Amino acid sequence: MHDELADIQGLKQKLAELDFEKEVLEARLQALTDSVGDPLVESAPSIDRVRGCLSVDVESGVFLGHRPQSPADQIDIYRQAVAALTSVLPLRRSGPVGDNDNTRTSAFSLADFFVDLETDLRGTESAKIVAPDAERQGGHSLFSPSVEYGEETAEDEGAPHQLSALEAAIRRRSQVLLGAPGSGKTTFLSFLANALALGDSEHLHGWPADERNHLPIFVILRDYDAWLGARGTTREANASLLWEFVLCDLRARNLDFVTISLSDALGRGEILLLLDGLDQVSFNLMPLVRDSIQDFRKQYVGCRILVTCRALAYEAPSMQLPGEFFPKTTLLPFDSRRVDRFIGNWFEQAVTDGQTTPSKAREKAKALRELVHRRNLRQRASNPMHLSVMALVYASRGELPDTRAGIYEEAIGTLLWHGDRDSRTGESGLKLSLREAGRSPNDLIGLLEQLSFEVCADGQATSGIADEERGLIAGIGEQDLISALCRLHPQKRLEWAQAVADTLKLRTGLFLERQPGALSYFHRSFHEYLAGARLAHHLDFPERAAALVEEGSVWDEVILFAVGFLVHNQREVERPLSLAHRLCPSQVPSDDLGWRKVWMSGEVLLEIGLSRVCDNKRRAGFLKLVRSRLAAIVERGMLRTRERARVGDVLGLLGDGRFHARRFHQPALFRGRRENALGLVAIAPGPFVMGSRESDRDRRSSEIGN
């Protein structure tokens, strides 16, 4: 009986694969029929005709124009659609920036705004690839920073240098691009897709000349995950499964006319596959997603594949792709020069948009640079997303809160209430609508907090799009938003709810409509902040948050935002401290989960603030316990390398008692005992082992070991 069931399951699988092949063949037949007189499918046409042309009609991620007939026109339209979808950053700036009281909002042009990102890879070639943005900002812009904040220094020809993200993408045909939350992973993929779609050789400096005609395909992996979840997990993990999702995505965007041309380009190795957000794939579907990516590389060796993931999340073995085929590259934080360049770009764009004058913009840029370099904001400013939020708040309000939670709270207020102000009265249209329903701004923010938390708790998505063809799109369903808004109105008026939803979607810049009916925040951190605020409202917050830590790293940012919201926005310390106690009890942990809870306890104390933690003897005693547990993680090799490195950072910020000022800040204690050699290790004469052995699980793929 068991064998018969297995045979039935196998036949069903083969039928599904045959249906898929039939669908592809039918699409090929239709395309050939439509192009009578030119039955041979052309290779990708020249992109000269596409460059600089963005006339394609794309709305909510869907192509609305006439379906082209010839393969050359199909490729042109596809390139323009990709460029339109990736050319603009959704973060909107609300005036006034200076004295010019212009209250319109405007999106950022990615090509003008992008600042090159550095990676942890180093190169020694004599010809260093210099990003055009760096050349443009090398002292010739009106908004160039003072040398006080990062003087440009000449580099010797042939001297080793940190490779940029673009250089790393050029040198590694397949790789996993890692980074902290907000480090610029998605923005870099958008930049790369946009430049390749347009054939923008200026911004693709150093890209192989014979690959500048290749076609980018951008896949959001949380959508792939939702699509798989809607179809069950019995499918075989292979390249065909991932390609089937790509074709479904094309159909949903009304771009399926390019299916044949993309399939042919794939066979020729002329595709750049960009896979964004591996860390947002659900635990149950991770093997299916991971293995289908791996098989895709096997099947289409000539194609380039770039996967992004949050760095700490990628430490999970279940998530990792084979290092020999997908080496890791990590984005570095902004250095001082890039921080200054970013701020200059921001205010230069404000002048271009007519929001302020050059003199006012220069004053604002200089003031913000001084602020982020001279206050306790320097570390936050090194994160591109955090710096974007800081610039948004400062441009609108002329000041910055000291805390991350405070900055995000102000940013959400700026986006919601400043983005749709009436040009005559200066009053927020959203606030007027809420007042009409007898509601306040807090009611709307509370609704967004609730929806955000529900999406996180559901794992991936509410029903953004649900049909036989597409399945589920990760995000907040527009109908769910409208239904929730209806409940805010005393008469439950649908037209009122629809109008408010349209304003949120089109005027505030807080949301993206990636496809009709499916909304997502323009950056995951805003989703996590609102979900964290909702979590903070629960009276049993310590218990709930401690339970969420056990569900994995996907909740880490939400929990820390919740702690920040309570401490800095609500001025409450006791419940966050109670959470820290739950995560680090007096008993020594016995497994990895226990040690990760200790690590999270240290992160919670950092968010609370060291001075608040040391307010009384009881709290100071608990801090001592957490420090000792964190030191044990580092000294005993608990957790994985990247995780231990972060634990060491947390320990250092909390005060690492193993280093004494009286001993020149060298190690004075090791595993609780006096360290007489100040951390130095004696090496006997003769041969010695240097580096890692092949069997070391933490060995770096680029390391020269034994």
C-alpha cells in the first residue's frame, strides 16, 4: 500500500511538470505565431534604444501598455519595466527643508542618490574601479563636505583596497551578499538591476563589456516563499520550481510576452538573477528555497546569481548555500566620507526638487554632518537606512532625537502627516479625514501597529493577492487595510476607508504597492518598528517577548524596537528589565538557545541604556551577571563566529571587566582567573600552526589555513 501511494505521488509530480512544460511550449508557439515573417527568436537586442527611455506605463508593478509583437520590442519593454520598477527609491522627503515652504513630496532618483558601498573583500589589482558617484563627489559638488569630516586621500597604484559591492559582484559570478539590517542590500540590487536594464555604462564601470546586454531578473524571496506556501511543500526543489515562480511573477505583471526571450537568454547564460531577502523565508520552506537556488546555479552555470541576506541570520546552517559556489561577501558600514557624501546627495536633491535654495541646503547639510559626527549618532549614521531616516527627520524638523526609537517615531509622523499637507492651509489631509470620523492620529498609528504585528505573527503575509495563478504576495493586503479602516469610522463607511487607504498608499511614501492589492512598507525596519510598538503595548510584554526569542532571529529587531519604544517613548524601564531577567536567569545555559537568550539580554540592556541599568544595586548586580555570561560565550567558543563577534561588541559596550585601565587596557582576567601575560601567548621556536584547519566549522572560505 505504501509503494502504491508513492507511485501515485510520483505520477502527480510528473503530470505537474508536464503541465508546466506544456505551458512554456504554448507560450513559445503563441510568440512565434505573433511574429510571422521572423520566426526565429532573436538574441537580446541592443540596449542603446532603451537607455534613457522610461516611457513604459507601469502602475503598482504591472505593465499597462500594449503587448509588443516582435521579440526585440518585447525585450525593450521588459528592460524599461525593470528600470521603472527600480529607478526610484520610495522614501519621500517632506518640505520645507529651508525657508522655502514647499510641502510637496518627491521620490528619490536611485541613480543620482546611490552611494557606493564597501565590502569586506580586498583587492590588489593596480586598476581600482572608482564609482562615478565618488568621482562626482570628489570635491566638485556644491555640497561637498569639509575635510574636517573625512578628507579624501590619494591611494597608491596597486595598493590593496576594500572592494566595492559592484567590484565584488563583477568578480564573483555567484555570491551571498550579507549585511546588517538597513545596510543597503536591497538598494544595491535595485541599483544593479536598474543600471543593467538601461545599459548605464557610467554606473556599471568595470562590468564585463560582453555582459552589459544581459537581462536582470529581480526576485523577492518572501514572495517566492508565500507562493510556495500556497502550493504545499511536496514539490521537488529544483531550478524548474524557481523558474516557474519567475514566470508566474511575469504573468502577474503582464510581462509574460517576454517569457520566450528570457528563457532563451537563460539558456545562453545571459541572465543576472537577483534574489533578495533569504532571511525572510519561513523555516519550513527554507530547504525548498535554498535547494532550488542551488540547483538553478547547477543548471545555468553561465548566469550570474546574487543572493542577499541579513548577516546574523545567515549563521543558521539550514540557510547556508554551499560556500564553494556561493561565497559570502559582507557590506561594511558607511565610513565618514560616505556619510558626508550621502548627506550632500540628500540636500542636493532637495535643491533639484525646488524645495529649498542652494545656500539653505548647504547650511542644513553642514549642520547635519556636525550633528552625526559630534553626538552619539555616529554609529547609527554609518547605517545607510538609519542615515536616510535621520536625514528625513532633520530635513523636516531641524533636530534629531537621541534614540533609534525616537527617530523612527518622528519619521513615521513626518511621512504620515507632512506628505499630504494642503498647499493652501498646510494642514494634513490624513488628519482632516480622521477628524471627520471622530478619530485622532493615534488611532491610525495604532491600527498600523496592529496590522504590522499580525503580519509578523502570521509568518509571512496576509492575503495581499490570492488567486489560482499568483497565490500569496508577502505584505499587508489592501483589503485587510480597508476593512480595518472601516472599523475606525462610526458609520463603517467604505468610501472613507478607501480614500484613507489611497492616501496612505499614494501620498505618504510609507507604503509600496508592489502589485495590485499587496502593500509593503518601503523598508522592513518601519514594519519592525510598528510591530514592536504593538508588542510593547501588551501588559505581559516580558513573557510574550521572551517566547518570541525562541522563534528565531526574525523577531530580534521587533523586540529591540519594542524595548526602545517603552524606554524612550513611554519612559518605562521595569518591563524591559523584566524581559532581560527572563532571558538571562541565574542558571548557566545548557544549549545554544539558552546562550542566544543571554546574548539578547545584553542587547536589551544596551537598548535600555547603561546609566538606567546601573540606577540601583540590584540592577548593577544583574548587569554583572550578564557581563560574565557574555564573556563566557566569547571565551568558550559558544555560538558561531559572526554571532560571537557581535556578542563581543555588546560586551564591550556594556563594559568588559576583563580589561583593566591599570594594566594598559590589556586582558587582566581570562575565564575568571588573573591573566598574568596580559593576553600574550608564548610561541616556541620552530614550526607552528597558523590559520584554520579544513574541519573547522568557522573557517572562512577565503582563509589560507592548514
